[in-house]
Amino acid sequence: MFDPVIAPSGTLLGLLQRGRGDGTLHALTAPRAEALAALNHCVLRDPRHDWQLENRSLYYARLHLELNGGLDEIEQHLFSGEDVLDTDESRTGLALAVLGHLASYGRRDALDLLRRYAATGSNWAWALDELALRDDDAGLRSLALPVLARFPAGPEGDAELAAAVRDAFEPRPWRLWADDPRPEVGARVRAAGETGSFDRWQRQLSPSGPRPGWSVRAVLDWAQQGVERGAQLHVPAARCLTAVAGPEDRAEIVEAARTGDEGARCTALRYLADHHDPDVLDLIEAATASGPRPVVDAAVAAFERMRSVAAVERARRWAHRPDALGGAAGRVLACRGGAQDGDLVLAALREAVRGDGPDAPTLWTLVDGAGRLGIVCAAPVLRHIYRETTSSHLRGRAARALAATDPSFPTGFAVECLWDCEESTREVAARHAEIGDARVVEQLRRLAADPAEEAEVQTAVRSRIGPDATAV
């Protein structure tokens, strides 16, 4: 899937693509045709950089209901010829998830579309998972024959069916079909389930990789073999060293961290960092100065995992470095530094935004650190990240940091966060939004009554408007 093209944050489309609460608020005051066009653009062209992590479906479904939108464009998208040519689930997953939420809100046309697509579409498994949560038993039973017809009788088809049953995210339809009295349905699904369980049992009986009797050298060689075939095994290899290495092996591991092959060096650095070896910080510094890129990355990651006082003290020395180790030092201080490290964390935050923009991966940790340390001077940078990032998770982290650093947050961003696409961000808003705004009270009551809302959000809402609360 290609990276989505995200519109500017000041446009209606840009707000909706980001999942911001202001997107909903602006859409409800914009001309309906314009709002629906922007909404459909988002649903049919998934704007998320990480569709497995970020939420949008409930956010878009709620706005779809508010606008009383039809499903014609979603139907055309699902049943177009492209569905046969492009079977990547990211092409249709968001649309199917939106239909699932619409069905849970009582939209019968959405339920019917999901049933049709489960019977004929390429991404049928996703549609079936949505139906498993929302359809009745009769509706699911009616899909047994169309779904099983995808797996022709014979060894190959039976193997594919066994894998589908074994890997199903929602098992309810398969359990219903296993009880079907028809032999071409019930007996076949039961046999597929038994085959999948047997395959899993066989894999557990014959694992690959290190054995308890392996030596330190054998583990290091295994890590290097992984590098040679394109696999990164230094993390599991470091765990294996914990099981097989003793005090007498330290010299060999230190030497591997200093001069070993790529796989052995990465493994040794990880192991020594996890065990807070007294020489590991010097070894990490040497690795970042002279090692190849994979070794540098492993050294930096190992350093960031360290929890010792020595690691924090070294981070204060390294924070001014302009390389990867300097960036890691800023993140270490953000996670484990004290109040005296606020200026270093703020400098790292500003440099990351200036150098890599509002979506830089390092910002996740630095934003959290700004909030944890209560760096009031970071509020302007945090507000910029909140507005501009295309990651709804990073925006949520910025909102939590602003709640701790920005006195204007309760009357500003916290209000729009009540409509945000991420439940964790809505929870922050429910705890901080200023009750004096009539929109806030109305939205809090909606969230409290919405059965699709997450329990954590509703708990936060009820702490503000429940019978024991005095705010409303």
C-alpha cells in the first residue's frame, strides 16, 4: 500500500484524514455535499500510515450517521473490478469496519452490504469478522455455503480451509457452521478445525532454533546465520544467552561486542545492556562510532532499554551529540530523567520537529517526556505537533502532554478531543475539558449513552457527569 497523501491540517479533508475532533465539528457546519465528499474520500482511501494501529472506523461511522449519508460510494468501492485485482485487505478494510459500526447502530443497509461482500468479495474474512460481532445466527448460517465454496474439495482446498479456520480472528461463524447438520458444511468445518489444531501441535513439538544445551558460541553463530539469510535474530539470541551464559563467559561476550561479526556483535551488546555490564556503555559508544548500520541501530536500541543510574548519567553527556546516540540520549532522559533534564528534553523535542517534522518517530517518546516532566515551555511545540501530525496516536500523546503543561488545554484542544478518533484521546478530554462549554456537556452525555464507546471513556465521562460528580 502506498503512503496516503494527506491534505493540509487547516482543510476539512485534512482534519478528517487526521481523525481530529475539529474534523467532525467542521463537517457538521460545512455544506452537506462537501462534508460527505470529504468523508467518503477518507473511507475509500484509508489515510492512516499504520492502519493496524490507528483508529478511524468509529469516528467515520459516527460522522456518517450525523450526516445521514448513503452507502452508494462504499458499495461501488467494494464491488468494483479492482477488488479482484487488488486483494490487499488495506484497500477495503476501513470501509468494511465503518459498515460494521453502522450495522451496530441499526443501519440495515450496512448489514446487507457486509453479507453480500462476505459472500463474494476478496476481503471476505474481514467482512465475516465484522458480521461475527453484529449479525444474528441465521444471517451467519446463510453464509456457510458461499464461504466454503471458496475452498474446493481436495488436499489444497482443505489445507487452505484449515488455515482459515485456525487463523480466524472471530471464531463465532466457524463454530456455528461446525454444528451444521449438512455434511458438506458441519463435517467439513469440524475436520478443518481438527487439522488446524494438529498442525499447531506439530509446530510446538518441533521448534527450530537454540536448544538448552547450546553454548555461548553456538548462540552467537546462530545470530550470525540469521544475518546471512536476511533475518534479525539478535533479540531472541540475547535472551538465549541469558539462559546459557555464566560468569565465566563474560570475556567472550565482551569480545564479541567489540569485534564480532554483525549478528554476534548485536547480540552481545543487547545481552550486556540488559545485564547492566560495567563496560557496556563504552562498547555502545564504540559501536555507534565505527559499526555498520545494523550494529549502530542495535547499540542504540540496547542503550534505550537500560534503566541504570549510569545510563541516565551517560545520556546527559551524550544528549548534545548530533548522531543517533545523541537522539537516543534525549529519549532516555525523556523516559527516565529528572526535573533537571527538562532543558535537554525540550532541546531534543525542538530539534526533532525542526529536523524531521511533526511525524518523526522519535517524537513519541519525547512528547511523553515533556508531559512527564511538566515542561511548560514545551507547550507551543506540543500544540504544533498536535495540529500537524498525521498520526492520531502521536496527537493523543501530545494531548496528554498538553494536559500536563498547557493551562489553556481544558478550554482549547480538550474540547475538540471529545470527538477525536482515538478512544484514549477522548478519555483525556473527558477528564479535562471545561464543563462551562455547552458543547462539552452535550458530547459527554452522548459518549456516556453510546453503546459503541469504550468503557474507559465512559468511566471518565461519568466521573464528570455521574451522580457523584458536582461539575455539571
